[in-house]
Amino acid sequence: MTDFWNSWWGFAFMLTPFVIGLSGVAIGVYIACSRHFNIMLSALPNSTWAKQQHILGTRNFTSRFYLVGSLSGALLLSDFNIQKGVLDAGDVSNFPPSLRRLMTLSTKLACVGMAWLCLAVGLLKLTGN
């Protein structure tokens, strides 16, 4: 198994989670820096989650990126958040489908990249390298 980690296959296996995860982060950056950000905020006027997370403001990149990530996670688990009363059911049903797909893709890619990285590091530790 040690030969695998010293080969190009091992290198590709360890590089892949970074490519997948950073692709998700790049989509989040794109949403935070584009017109999609204002569309996202205007699509959730009755949701308390958007108002609570909006406390950091929207002027700098960090707060915009945080807001995109937070709302992406809330939309990914929208049924649960509607039951908790955090998201409004009308806001979620009227949310632009293309933007929702983009936001959930961003979150899913980041989560898959992190899970793959944890698995890869665990396998690397098990082989003793």
C-alpha cells in the first residue's frame, strides 16, 4: 500500500478533495461577488434566518461570503428549517430555482471535499505514512 501513496495515483487521490472542496468555495465566492447576492437577499424577505445573519452587514467580502454560506446551508436543509420557523415556506417556494441549485451545489461540493479529505487522511494514517 505504501507504493500507492508514492505514485501519481496517490497524489491524485490526495489532491481531488481540494479540487472538489475549493470548487464549492469558488461557487460561493461567485455568488457573494455577483448580482446573485442581491437576488438571494430579496428572495427571503420573511425569513428570520436571513435577518439574523444579516447583522454582519453586506459591505465587505467576508460578511457577504459568510451570509452566502449560511443561507446555502439553511436552504440545503430547508424542510427542517421551515419546521423550526427559521425559514418562511413561501420564501423557500418562491426562491429562484437556478440560484438555489447553485447554492446547494456549493454546499454539497464543500461537504464532499471535506469528507473525502478526512477519509484520505484516515487512510494515510492507517497505512503508517
